[in-house]
Amino acid sequence: MAVDRRGREMRRHISQIEARRELKRAQEKRRRKDSTVAGIAAAATLALAVLLQAVWFSSDPTAAEIDALEESPGVTETAEPNSANIPDPSIAEGKVFEGTLSTSIGDIGVELDGNVAPQAVAVFSSLAEEGFFEGKTCHRLTTAKSMGVLQCGSLNGDGVGDPAYQWGPVENTPADGLYPAGSIAVARGASTDSNGTQFFIVYKDSQIPQNTGGYTIMGSVTSGLDAVQEVAEAGVEGGGEDGAPATPVTIDSLTLQ
């Protein structure tokens, strides 16, 4: 009887040990599964952030969307090399170009300064000389309290950049993110090497987030800023603070000397 009792106790003890081992194996399996799920979730979050950034920049974000995107974690980007047909900055170094942006709302006097942004001025003076801007539109107006710009120069008038014509770097960006009224700056996508043919005119003092590297200020408006301000007063087509201007703006030419 004593032997049988000890046998039962031994078997019960062994069963308890096996049960604990099984529980430990189950816990380890669950932890591995949780780690895998967490890894998948993290990867999905990163992919979503990258996708959001790509879509956001190609569709011209609002000021509120700027803040939302820049708070997104895990955003990465890969800069592409400059296009082969980008003019050398040496053609604008030490030079100041003055001229006129002729538009459907009147003439706007401009000055592009190759002393502070030689690469940008080299690009835009070359595009002007080629007549690139003739017939192009100003497709985007922002009327937010913190940011007021009129953006122009899209290849097809839809705000999408030309992937075959991208360049960098970003130059002459304000450290405090304040773009004074009358500034002429280069629009770009997510990468600091994604400048293209688009530019924007700042019609009122604007605070623009700099977390993605800022935007090159290449010059300023010397006359006619009031015409842009009148477009801003007319507002955005369909209402809102960001979209096509209710007063259409077409560029006739950009001439520089």
C-alpha cells in the first residue's frame, strides 16, 4: 500500500512537472507569435508612413496635413541622383537676374539671386530661356492663417512633378521656417533632391514646417505682389483653404536678364 501510494505521488509529481513544461512551451510559443505580430505591425506602420508621404507630396498637402505627416514615425526616403540635363550652378553663381513673370492677372516683377541659390537660379533661368513656362498654370493656392502661397509651374497643370527632371540640393532655407511675403521659393517632394520645375510665390508672411528640409528661397517679387494677393482674396475654388484658385492664373512667359 505504501509503495502504491508513493508510486501515485511520483506519477502526480511527474505529471505536474510535465504540465509546467507544457505551460512554459506554450508561453514561449505565444511570445514568439506576439513578437512576430509586433514585427509585422511595425513593418506595416513603416510602409503606410512611406506610402502616405509619397501620396501626400504628389497631391499638394494642406498646412494641417504637413503637421500630421511630419509627426508620422518611421518615414524614410531614398534620394535619387540629379537628372543628366540639369544645368550647372556655375552659370548663375554671383549673378542676380531681374525680369518679369507675365501672367493672366498682370505682370509680376521678379528677381532671382544666384548668390544665395545658384543651383535653383541656374535651373529656372534656363527653363525661362527655353520658354518652358509659357502656357503653364498656377494650380494651387493656400489661404491658411499660417501659410499663404500660390504655386505654379507644374508640367501638366495637375501639381504632379516630372520624375525625369529632379534635382537638388535645397539651398537658402530659413532656419526658423518663416518665409517673408514676396519670397519666391522652389516647390519639391519628400526628398531634398526632388526639386523640379514648380515654384511658389509667398503672398503673405508664412510659417512653413522645416522638418523635411525646407524649401529653397531663390528670389523675390519686386512688383505686382498685389495681383497675387487679389487672387488669394478671391479664395480657393469650391471653398476651403487649399486647392485650385477661384481666379485661374496662367503664365504667358518668364523673362530674365
